[in-house]
Amino acid sequence: MIQIKNNSAFVKSLDQIAVFTDECNIHFNDEGIKILAFDNAQIIYLEYFLSKDGIGGEIPSAVFGINITEFNKILSKINSQDLLYLDIKDNCLDLIIKGQYSRSFSFPQKIVDEKKLDVYTDDYPINFQIEGDILKDIFISARVVSDAILFDCKDKELAISSEGIYGRYKTKISANTKAPVKAKFSSIHLSNMLKNASLDTKIDVKLSPRHPFYISYSIGNNNLRFFLAHMFI
């Protein structure tokens, strides 16, 4: 049995994952806990990692398929004062909560087909770091007028715009650029990727005309990476 030391960050992280997928495999090993998954529409790929430093006890080597939607419903009932434990068995995963009163839930093992996306994150001509509150506001504002965001980067300046029947939104930010890039992505998916990102967190963003949109940030000691497919311009 292992303990999740920062249960609040763990709960927020898995809630973030549950936005995009119903089922996934949870990988347990001596390095920590890892999740790799595509969204239900196969246009978003996500990676989650919690290192062994955030886990108490000896971590078993196991891969457990789970319905993360149902798992997340139980996690949402945990408060910050509770202690959270996971017990991995042959055909079930026990979630144990100890607080004002103790309770446990058992989740059956599911067979989940898992695919991995190989992306070389060094091969991006544009990369920058931005505060969570700013990027959240950009994506939410763009989503008000359109379901697509256009990124047009040149001369170390990234123009971000969206246009639809409800009007037009545009802004500019500084970015490290190796080559001009023009690309369009879903404003809905981009804003959903930051659902549980705190306002003061630093978010790493990478853009390429050939690779998916890249977003990476942490919730406590939980690390999340998202890759979003292009839309046609």
C-alpha cells in the first residue's frame, strides 16, 4: 500500500486528466506513477507523472487499467486533511481515505488499449514560458468569439487571434523564435487543458508547423504535458 503525500494536487491532476479521457492505464514503478493517454477523439495526447518523492511506501511494479471518470468522482470527495492511500491488487485497486472517518473503495481492473505518441520536444521553433493567469485569460477570451485560435509568430512576437460571428479577439506576447510559424488550434481544448492550472504557475508552451501544440505545467509535484493536433487553416 502506498500513500499519496499531497492529495490535493493529486486530486486536481487526475480531475484534469478526466476532462479528456474516460479510461487509462496507471503505471506504477520504483520511479513513481505515470499515465499516458489519448483523449476520446484521438486529437489530444497527455502525459502525467508523479515522482516517488511524492509517494510514501514501497511502490509496486504494476500497470492498472481504470475508469478514471468513476475514479475521479470518488477522489472529488477527499478534503485536504484526509490521508489518501492506494493498494494495488491483482484484479482491483483499493482507494483508502482516512480522516474524520475511514472509508475505502475498490475499482475493478479494466483492459485499456494504450498508445504512445513519440514527439521530440526539442524540435520546436517557438517556445516560451508564461504565467498561468495570463494564458488562461487568453484562451478563455479567444473561446468567447470562436472555437479556433490562430497563432502567427515572427520576429520574436507571437500574435494570437480568434474571429467568429461574435466578434474578434487579438493579442500579442513575446516568444523565442527560430523560424516563423502560423498554426490554428481548438480554443476549447486549449482552455480545457488549463482547467486546474493555478494562476501563479509557470506554463511552458511550444509551437511548430509540423508538431502538435505543446503545453506543460505542474500541479504541486504532479507534472502534466499535453499535445494537441493542428486544425486546418
